[in-house]
Amino acid sequence: MSTTAIPVRTAGPAHRKSHRTAGRSPRTVLRALRALRAVAAVAVSAFAALMIILAVASHQSPAGQFTMFGHPVMTVLSGSMTPVIRTGDMIVDDPVTAAQAEHLQVGQIVTFREAAGSTTMITHRIVAVRDQGGLVSYVTKGDANNAADSPARPASDVVGVFSHDIPRGGYLLADLHRPMVLGLLAAAIALFFAAGPLLRYARQP
């Protein structure tokens, strides 16, 4: 009886191909994780550098107020201007000259000294303008208050006109001037630059 050989395909090459494909997957995941770690390290370092720049830029002036890039900045300590400005917000004002301070309008939100020469600042809205013999003063009121402030504030006490606020930014401003926070930010940047050389050293045989 004669027989005919029937060729049978073996699964060897397929197994080898499958093995190579499976072998690349962990390496791909590892590369992705390394890339994510690098991106996270850059992001943290960039944030730390930005915070240090803001801490240096926001210094206290001789008048007792903080300024940032020439703009008065303050932390809101009460809710008298709720809901426009809330407790803990950081407000940024546009600075005004003495001449500009005499030509403000009803409805504008201004920051003024609590009293002549005081380092305590108040940010309220102008509700009336008075001009007595060429001396301009403003009646102000907090949006959440029932009554206007008394007495009227002379134009010479105005230090800025409200520009915008950063929600909860006042707490951040206060923290940026704490030595411990500045030290941690500086350490984060130092670790970023030191991590690469340390990892290369650790991988050496």
C-alpha cells in the first residue's frame, strides 16, 4: 500500500513571533513609565521655580503692602465684598498716581488705607464721590455690608484700583514667604537636577 506524505505546518515560527511580541510589551510599558516620570519631574520643578519667582517678585513695600511686578497685591481677610471677592482670595490692583486717585468713579472697587499712614488696607466699592473745595473724597461700602464706611476716604488714601482676584491665592501668597516653604521649593528644584546624575551613577556596574 502506498502512502502520500501530507505536509504539516509547524507552530514553531508562530510561537517565536508571539514570544518576540510579548517580549516588547514590558519594555514599551517601562519606556512609557519613564517618560511619565520625566514629565512629572519637569512639571514639579517648573511649578517650584514659578513659586520661587512669585515669592521674590512679591515683596513688601515700605508702606506695608505687598507688590508684584509693580501691582499692589493683598490677601482678603474678611467677607465684606462677597460674592465678588471672598475671604482668602488674593486681589491684584492697578496702581494709581495722586492725580488719577482724584478722578475715580462710583462703582469702582478701590483699595485704600484704613487711616492716613496706616499699613492696614481696605478694599471696598465707591458709592459716592464728594468734592469740597477741590478736595476729593470717596464714600465706600463693602458689597456685603449694610451701611457705608465712615468717614469718607480722601483720594490721597487710595493705593490702587481693583483689577482681578485669584481665588484662595491669598493663602498661597502668605505661604510663599515662609522659610520652610521656600526651602522645600528649592529642594525640589535641586533634586530635579541631581536625579539624572544619581541614577546614572547607580546603574554603573
